Amino acid sequence: MQSSRRQQALFSIGACLTAVAVTACSGGGGDKAKGKSGAAAGPPEVGFVVVQTSSVPVPVDLAGRTVAYQSSEVRPQVAGLVQKRLFVEGSIVRRGQPLYLIDPRLYRASVNQANANLASAQATAEASRTQAERYKPLADIEAVSKQDYTNALATARENGAAVLQNRAALDTARINLSFTTVPAPISGRIGRSQFTVGALVTTSQTDPLTTIQQLDPMYVDMQQSAGDLLALRRSLAARNGVVPTRAVVRLKLEDGSDYGQTGVVEFSEVVVDQATGTVTLRARFPNARGVLLPGMFVRASFAQAVDQDAFLVPQPAISRDPLGHATLFVVGPDNHAVERSVIATRTQGPDWVVTQGLKPGDKVIVQGLATLKPKQAIRPVPANTAQKIRPPQKGGGKDGGASGGGAGKAGG
């Protein structure tokens, strides 16, 4: 009986010791967890970039249409039948090259007639001049009346003028004869012939014989809204960091491919189209390979000006509210996050172009934005700073975990 009571007492004492040991162990684990959570709690690490003003082009994207550098409609300057066509349709012709031959027989006869009329007038003028010279000494001695001498002198001068008239008629006849050979007025690629051999052509006809176009270089006419052009000119006049620049133009063809060569803007018209409210700008492009043809639709991209007071901010730094207003976070006093509203209307590569809301030297937060709130305490580091991990201490001390709270990259 005594032995059984002793065994029960020993069992009760062991159970108590076990409960005390379990309580002590659980209490120690709670302290360690508390220490670890206390070490992890702290300002989040964010990555920032320091922004400075940059020279950013003001881009323009316009629709355009190609136009031949030079275009000439070949028309006859005399009437007659077409005897020959002296070119190959679609070929390259040079300025002055014969293209058509019009029947020259009538015009050659006109030259011969004008030449004969000139010879007759010259003979008459010579006779009247000789008569006037003979009357002069006779009039001095009053062998003939002075009136007769005056009339002879006037006749000689009149016949001399007739010579000049006939010589001019001969020149006109020769010019008309030369017009029977129709030359190329410019160098370029010639189109199809509108008239065949044997067709009758006149100087007053509405249809040209053919058309020649010079395709290298090539013009591109672009249409820009008068309102956009007015806003640009106001920016240039205000001198708020926007300065003009010589526009280098890039083209995209109708199939979406890039043309590959750049052009320059030649001029801008000073008249607004009343029907469309646009102003025409003309650019010139090299076209040695003949890729551009007259009448093609293209898209032209170029910079009309350069904004010297803009900021380039990485795109992840900027968010927008439901109304589309752009905001970002900067590192404020005492390492607190400060939210700012900015104006960012376009992108350039991986960056937003910010024109208002920043000043040089601002630290814009670009990493660690997922849970960031305004006025929140932060620990800023330069963007893309690697996380520093301390080795665990022996004995599982408080510093055994990672110092920092970032992962990989700052705020990444």
C-alpha cells in the first residue's frame, strides 16, 4: 500500500516538472519571435533617381503624300501631224532630248518664203539708199528740189525698216520649224504617250503629249493642324525652354515599313486651307532607288522644336488616377514619401517626359512603390542598389536575419 502511494507521488512530481519545462520553452520561443518581428518592422527601402533637366525634342507625327520634285507636261507649240515618237515609254530622258517629230514641211516652206521676202526687202532698201545718196549733192546745188531729196531719204529709211521686219519674220519661221521637233523640257522619267503617230496635235489642245517627272529627290507634303502650329509658335515666342530646330524627318511607308533614309523640312506654307484648317509643310527626301513614287501616302515623324527644360522620368515612377492625372513620389524631408502631381503628356523610349511639377535635383522614387503611401517614412537608396544581407550570428541572435527589407533591387 505504501509503495503504491509513493509511486503516485513520484508520478505527480514528474508531471509538474514536465509542465514547468514546457512553459519555460514556450516562453523563450515567444521572446525570440518578438525579437525577430521587431527587427523586421521598420521603414521600407525604396530606390530613387535624381532628375535633371534635359533637352527633349518635341515630336510631330503627320500624314503626308509624295510629290514629284519636278513635273512637266509636254505640249506641242505648233500644229501638225505626229510623224515619229522618239522615246521609250517609262524610260529616263534627258533635258533637250527629242521626243516627237511633227510634220515640218509647211514650216520649212515658211522659212524659205521668209528668207525670200528678206532678200527682196534688202534689194529694195539698197536701191532706195543709193537713190537718196545721189540726190544729196544735187539738192545742194539745187539741181533737184529739196523735197525730192527728202522723199528719197524717207523711202530709204522705210525700206530699211522693211528689211528688219522680214528678218524678224524669218526668225519666227525658223523657230516654228524647230518646234516641229518636241524636246524634253526637264530630265526625269517619262510616262506613257497620249498621242500616237499620225495624230493631229494643236497648240491649244487640253491633253499633253506625255508627262515627265523627276523622282530623285522626292517631295513629301504633310498637313499639320493650324492649332498645333499656333501652339508651337506661342511656345517659341514665350521662350519657356522651347527652341526651334532643323527638322530631320523619318518616313513610314503604306505597308508600315521604315523608308530607311531621312529628309529635311524645306518650308511651311503661310496660308491655311479653309476646307481642312491645316497648313502644308514640305520635306525633301533622297530617292535614288526609286522606292518613293508620286501619290503615295506616308507617315512623317520629326521634331519641330526642342524643350530644354523637360525631365526624363522612368515610366514605372508615374501612376495615374481615374481622371488621368499623373502623380509620382519623391523623397521628402526627413526621408518621408511626398506625392506630387506632374504634367507628363508623352513618352520618349522608357521614360515619361515631365514638363511641370519637378525641379532639378529632386529624388524621384522608382522602386518599392507597391505599398508606398504619402507621408510614409522610408529608407531611400539609389535605384538598383543590391540588398545587403548579413550572415546569421551564432546562437540565433537578433541580427540573424537580413538587414533591410528590400528584395534583390531596392524596392524591386
